[in-house]
Amino acid sequence: MIEHEGTEELDQNLAQGDEHQRHAGVAELFATLFRARVVPHRGGIHLHCREATGVAPVDPARRTGSVARGHNVGVDQAAVDSLIALLDLERIEVNIFRGNSPDEDRQRVYGGQVAGQALVAAARTVDCEKDDEGQFHVHSLHAYFLRGGDPTVPIVYEVDRIRDGRSYATRRVQAIQHGRPIFHLSASFGLYEEGFDHQFPMPEGLPEPESLPGFKERMEPYRDLVGDWFDRPLPLDTRYCGPSPWERKAHLPPYQNIWLRANGKLPDDPVLHICILTYASDMSLLDTTLQPHGESFAMGDVFMASLDHAMWFHRRFRSDEWLLYAQDTPSASHGRGLGRGLVYGRDGTLVASVMQEGVIRKMRPGGGS
């Protein structure tokens, strides 16, 4: 399975009762949110065309702006560009692609990275040579995390073209390392069409994202614990409407709300926006399952690992504009927790739904689970 939030290190090294170690989970959160380090950008990305043979340059004029990001906008844009490059796969054969991981001192590959790259691989085998309204788009994915990913070697993505119909296309993707599958994804693509339309309303009474402290503002008290991670640029801007995982010290209701967006401008490619939301969706959902129990991974005494992940994409959106990730947890039992998320545009439009189950275990003194 893919270790969620780097919890294998917690499982091995953390013991109950040591306050410094209990807060070491804060550093693990940084390791996830800053997963895409600033690396030389490869010049652009072309995610959505069938069997793309190269990388199409991104026209800066096609980048659309959004709300100002602050004084680090240039640095954060570089982090966003690195995330874009991370999702840009190399085609090595028909239906076979290769992806890499950031050059970091990590023991496991972040699950959202594998999911996002696998979805890119699937999308590159689907016909998009139609006008905008007739273009296939991904409307759902279902995935299983099978084994921990090795960040020191490339990941090979093998795509099976299960079905190409007039209205729907289905793809199955296996992510492989060291000759074994580490991740499995099925994705369905369909056409936009007119029909019935309804949605759950967006939660009301939540603070606007601009009124909430940014991630680094909230993490300032823990700066000494996270070391160099604190000064790294952020590809994602995440703002909690309530207590964040590293601030929780009491039993809380089984839900939380988070504003998020890419921390810079993105090209107009709709597949890229979907893949970046897929990348981000694995980042906090399982944390919700601990809230009713007064626990948090940042306390350093809980083992967490993603098992499966499903998403449905309902309407168009941009990942460089504010999205509300409304999360709750219907159940936890038998060492597993279930998280559910609804993603809204700022105007209240429901754009995506997410479900995830994962292992959640109280660690024994000495670090075992």
C-alpha cells in the first residue's frame, strides 16, 4: 500500500510519551504538502491528447490569473510548474508511460502523485480530437493502493484500453516498480451532454479563504521542528476553516472544511486541472476519520495508510481557483476509516466527489502498530 503522509517513518520511530516525537508528524505534513520541489521545468506539458509524442510548450498568454498569492508569487509559481512537470509522463511505447518522483529524502511515494500520474497515462490514450463539446472527459476513477512506491526509481504506467464506445471509454492502468504492481486505477471517460441536473448545496457560514491564515502562518510555532521543510515553496495553498491536524487536542465533530487551490497559475488544459485535484484529494481526507476520537497523525502515535480512492468529476472547474473540500467520515471500524469529500467551486457549484478508505491504527508504545 502507499503510506499515507509518510506514516511508515512514524510507525518505526515514534513512541507515546515523547512530546518532541509526537510532534514529528508536523514534519510529515510538510513533506506531503511540499512534495513537488522546485526543479528545472521541462518547458511545458500536453496531458490530454492520444499518444502524445512530445511536450507541447505552454503559451504564457494562455495562463489565466486568479487572486493574488502574496509576496512569494514567483517562488510559489515555480513550485506549481514543478508539480505540472511531475505530472508530465514520458511515452516509452504504445500504452506505456514513465513517471518520476521528486528528488527528496523520502521512504515512500505520495499516493496522490501516483493517482495523478496514472490518470494522465489513461487520458493520453483517449481520443480528444473533437470540438470542445464533443471531447471525451474523465468523469470517474477508482483506485487501489497495493504496495509502497519507491521514490528512487521511475514508475512505469501500463494502460489497457478496455473499451472505446461512442459515448464512453474505459481505461485500466497499472503502476509498476521492480516488476510488481504498486497501484491500480480504472477510469471512465464520457461526453458532455444535456440532462437532469441537481446537487447537494455547499456548506453555509464558512469563512472566506482570504480571511484564513495560510499554511506557513499556522505552522510558524512548529518551525524549529520541521527544519528546512518550512522554507520550501508550496505548490498548493491550503487553508483550514477549523483546527488543523497539528492543532487538534480534543474530540471534534466528524467533518472538516478546507479551502485549496494551486499556488500559482495553470494552463487551460482541463485534464491538468482534474489531475491536480486528484493529486491534492489524497492529502487530508483520511485525517477526518480521527477527529471523533481526539486523535491526529501529527501527534505521532497513529498509523495511517490509504487503501483505496474513488473520485467522480461532475462539472468543469479550475484548480488554480479556490475550491472548498468539504470532508466528513461516515464510519470507522476494524482498523479502517472511511472518508468522504465534496469539492465545490467558490460559486457553490459541486464539481467533484471523493471517497477513500484507509488503515487507521493506534500505535503501541515503542512505535509499533
